[in-house]
Amino acid sequence: MQNNNIQWYYVKNGIKQGPINNEEFQDLVINKIIEDNTLVWNQKMDNWKEYKLCNNEPSVITEIIAEEIDNSEMYCFQCGKVFQKEKMFRYNDNWICEECNPVFVKNLSKSIIKTHNSEYGGFWVRYFAKMIDIFFICLIIFAYKTIIWSISLLYPISSFSYIILDNLYNYSNVFISAFYSIIFVGKYGATPGKMFYRLKIVNSDKTEVSYLTAAGRHFSEYLSSLILCIGYIIAVFDLKRRTLHDRICNTLVIRY
Ligand SMILES: [Zn+2]
């Protein structure tokens, strides 16, 4: 069918992908690889458009064909064949034939389950994860300070090494919490608190974060806690539950 001859292209991470046929294209839409703001194009379109703007671009195809066929007939969204509307099912602006309907419904429910499972970590679950991490960090700092303190008591030291030791002691909060989050997030994508709640930090394209991103995210978290933790609170109002440091580092916190 003509519908299957359509060659689609789309832009992912700044790179043009394709060509893919209509069926592959619909799969990518269902699996959210092509999202509302993804640029898409096929040979029937004048220009690249955001997917949401062409709101089911097969309508372009359907329009062309609609002129040729009786108004009471419609193209099946899934297989592209023409059927009488009265024998078809409607889902949003899409018409599905009797034959394709079971498969379509199955795919649809699969994609709903998938979206549900990968939903973003909300404010409170992340808050409790953070409390667990703070508890561990305090334990480590306590152990560390005890060791440094014991050393300074047991061994007489020069004033120079005393300054070093004093700084190691006073700034331990800063570098212990940095090591803690950079090592865990860089290696596992999550701190122990996040692991406990099955949360994972990923890049916005859902790939694993690097140590560099982990470090950037840790230090931009200081910004989030400045000004009454507004950087954290904005996650409540964000659809993807992004904090300020998520936005700065282009990361997401997902549930798995
Ligand atoms: Zn069909």
C-alpha cells in the first residue's frame, strides 16, 4: 500500500535517523522514542516539524487519500489498508481495522505499563532517599573525625601538619559527601539511599551518567539547597520531576 511506502526521518540527539517505514515510525511513537518535540519529516511534508505539530502526520497521507476514497472509508492506522469506518475502531484520531485492533490494544497497554514503570522519582521519595544518604554520610564523617582526632592526640605534630590536619578535619563534610555521591552515582547511577527506593539517575536520553556528570550534579546540588531549597522544590512543579541540579546537568531521576 501507498501508506507503507512513506519514508520517515526523525532527529534524535541532533542526528538525523531513518529512513523508516510507517509501521516502524508508529512503534517509535508508542515506545516514546519519538516524542512530542522530536523533529520528524517524510517526503509528503514541506518541512521538518515537531511531532506534536503534525499530530499524527499520517493524517497528511490520509488527507491525500481521503480525496480519492469514499468518505465513509478510512485507512487503518496499523496496517494501512482501507476499510469502511463502521467496521473500524477509533482511538483518538486514529482508525484501526477489526483485524489490527487486538494487536493495537495489546501494544497500547504494553506502552502504558512501560511508561508507568519508568515514571520519575517524585519529591518525597527522593527526600527520604536523601535522608538515608545523609545518615550514611554522617556515620562516615563521624568515623573519619574520630580517627583524625585520635591521631592528633596520640602523636605530637608540627604546626604545619596541624594546619593540614585541621583542614582535613574541618572540611571533611565537603569532600566526604562529594566522594560519596560521585563514586556511587558515577559507578551505579544511584547513591545507597536512591538504590533503596529503586531510583536511578540517568541522562535525559535515559543513558547512564558518567563520573563527570555525577561530579557536576553533586556540586550544582549546592545551588539547589541555596535560597531555601527552592532548587529541590521546583521538582514538584516539573512534569519530569527535575530539580535545579537535574536541569543544570540534563539528568532525570527515574524509578525502576
Ligand atoms: Zn488494520
